[in-house]
Amino acid sequence: MKTPSGLQPLIDDGVIDEVMRPLKSGKEAAVYVVRAGGAIRCAKVYKDMAQRSFQQRVQYQEGRKVRGSREARAIGKATKYGRKQQEAEWKNTEVEALYQLRDAGVRVPEPHGYFHGVLVMELVVDADGHSAPRLAEVELSPEQARGFHRVLVRQVVRMLCAGLIHGDLSEYNVLVAPDGPVVIDFPQVVSASGNNAARAMLLRDVNNLTASLGFWAPDLLETWYGEEMWALFEAGELRPDSELSGHFVHDESMPDIDGVRAAINDAREEALIRQQGREAAEEQD
């Protein structure tokens, strides 16, 4: 295939040898399967974002460190230079998060470097060596769903212990490898201690996973792992190996308890609607 312009500098520098095929393309980036020496990897080419997208990212960027005072001032004033720096910070965040989470024992693709604005990393594959499917694309037995849920809850705990929250976790950014689920896509990763919306984002992440996997194992819909791990985190008692029960007693005096429950139920209903839509599409095929 014709080499995308974003990947030509990597070929010129000998970082990769060949672009084999596109893997996926989204609003944030396009991902390609590439060959580097004797290894098959993937390369994530980030797309430039418009001003509208910068505004949508505000809630995620709260609490992130900016590299210098000049950059911070420019970003705050939304100058052309500031938007350019903000874009660079957005891309760098995923790279740094991948290395940090890998070192924390989280199941993420192995990063292999960041070159000319392109992230080169492990290509997660299935048992036949093909690109691994997303969690949203597989059918599961109740036992498999419960097992995947246990693994993914543990990944969220490890992320939280490392001070990070995925911020957009769902069945669409989890890949299913032969040895279990792998979490992907971290440009919107959130600081657990520096972002005022951290708790809400954590609960949304966990409940998205619970709602999706609860379609296959409905007993999961009665669990409250997000609330339990956040309470331990706030108390300074959460550890990567903390044993969680999934049970949580809500404080009925909390002013937002009804809102929390409504948000959780909404996430679960949305996952059910998505699943029903997939089944309807499969029947038409």
C-alpha cells in the first residue's frame, strides 16, 4: 500500500520497514500494521484536532502537568502556539501513560517508542495471529464474562494505584487476546488526584465494563466495584492486590446518590441497547 505521509519519516529513519495495511481509523488517530525488522507491530498516527475538539477535552486535561510556564500561559490563552502545545501534550500523554501503566503491571500493548509524533507499539493478536477483536465483537459464556470482568476490574485498580483513570473505558477499547483482555487507547487518561471529575470518570469506566459484560452474566449488574475501589482509594487503602467484594453500602445522606444511581443505570441501559443493535444487525446479515 502507499505509505501514509505521517509514516514516511519513520521509514526514512529506519524505525519501520514497511506499512502493511490500515488497522483502524477514528476521530483521534489512524492505526496501521507495520513491519519493523522481523516484528509485526502497529503504528498510531495522531490526527490534528480542530478548536472544537480542544474545548471538549477540558474535563480530561484538568490536573495534567504542562512542561513549561510559557506553554502553560499559551495554552491558557488559547493562542495558536498554545493550541499547538496542547495538541503535543495530548499526544504525549498516551505515550507516557502506556509506559507508566506497563511498569505498573497493567495489561496494555507494549510500547516500542514515539517517533515524529507516531506511537509504535505491540500489535495485539488473537490465537491465529490476526488482529485481536474488540470486546464488543465477541460472544462470551457467563463464565468467560465473569473472568474478563475480574481481570478488567484488576486493571482499573492497578491504573488507579498508579494515579491514573482511563476516562473512556468501554467494550470498544478492550482487545481480546488469547491470554485475556488488553486495555487500549489512553489519550484522554485522567489524573486520579488532580481532576475534579476523577470519581465520576472512574465510576463510568467501571460501570461501562460491568454493563457490557453483564449482558452475558447478569449477576455482574448487581456489583459495585467502582464505588468500592474509589472509597478505598480516597482512604489511602487501595493496593494493586486489594481484594474487592463488589459490594458497597451507599451513603443515603449523600446529596448526589440519586444522580449516581441514575448515571450507572443509564450506562447499563446504553450497553444493553448497543448489544441488541449488534444482534439485530447480525440477524439481518
